[in-house]
Amino acid sequence: MSAATEIVTTRFRFSYEPRYQRANRLFGIAPQNTWIDIDGREIDAHFGRWRLRTPLANISAVEITGPYRFIKTAGPARLGTTDLSITFATNRRRGVLLTFREKVPAIEPFGVLRQLELTVKVAEVDAFVKLILERADLD
């Protein structure tokens, strides 16, 4: 890849509400270990000890969502019981829902459970969505 076509990795930090920060801290989740990197090939989301990586080509849809209920989102990575989606939550206001073409591992270390959706609470929601739309091949 030449310097002219090189894709820069963009890092998005999570947006924290104080009470989420207190609840998340119990599970080893803090601002210094929560971020999402997007480069020209993949998205790499970190949420404490949880991680989700998938090619950008695996993203089929992106949607801004929220608000959320604290009791359903604070704490560790949350697994949706009906659809096996995963949520990395740090606030209740706004988030971004990414839907994947193929399920990806994230919630447990062996990759047995796989998720078809990821919801994240990044600080720059609009810029995050814009970059996903620019770099992913959405239908």
C-alpha cells in the first residue's frame, strides 16, 4: 500500500457518565481500557477484558440508538438474551448499534457464543457513524 492510499487508524473513546464509571470499575472497565479503533480493514472494540474484532466488510447496518436504562446497561459487557447481541455501555444517553453479516465472538474467551450485533457508547457518536459509513460496504 503506498503512502498516498494508506488508511489511518482512528480511535474513538467511550463517553462515561459518573455512575456508569463506578459500576464498570467493579468489572475492571475504565476509560483507559475502553476504546474502538477503526482502520481501513477492521473495527477493533475494547471494553475492559472484552474485545470484538471484525472486518469492516462484515458490518451490514449502523444505527444511532438510545436512551437506555441504567439497570440494563451498567457494568460488564451485556449479552442480549433474545438475540445474543452484546453491549459495551458507559452512559445511558446515546449509542451506536452495529449489525454484522456474520456472527463474531466477544463475550467469552472461547468464541463459542457469537454476536450478530454490537452496541457501543462512544463519545463522538456522529463522527463514529460517519466513519463507519465511509469505510464499511453497507447494503
